[in-house]
Amino acid sequence: MKGWRPQIDLVRLCTALSAEILAATDEDLRALAAEQSHAFAVAAREARTLIAAASDQDEPDPELVALNAALGAARLARQH
């Protein structure tokens, strides 16, 4: 591609992203933060369940299994 200057495209993308960030409402930012926090917590619980299943324990902690199932169901409900 002749005459392509990627730095100009990068500046345009950064400018558009900055405008989008500045236009976000407090509610949008709170929802995004909650979503990311929730996703991290779910991943941590799933990892703990897998570790418990692979360790010497006969069964993973039933509280973690129940919580993991409930969070998975809630996640599926939000996706639809």
C-alpha cells in the first residue's frame, strides 16, 4: 500500500477512543467495573474448584461448587 502512514491511523484511533471514554457516563463505568470484577471472581472460583478436584481431596468444597453453578447460571441469564 503506497503512502500509508500508520501513525496517522493510530492518532485517529486514539482520538476516537478518547472521545468515547470521555462520553461514557458514570453508570457505564460502574457497570463495566462490576462486570470485570465479577468475571475475575468467577474465574478464581472455577480455578479453586479445579484445584480441589485435582488435589488429594475426594470432592471439591460443596460451597464453591454451588456458588460456581449459581454464578454460571447468572452469567448465562445476563447473556440472553
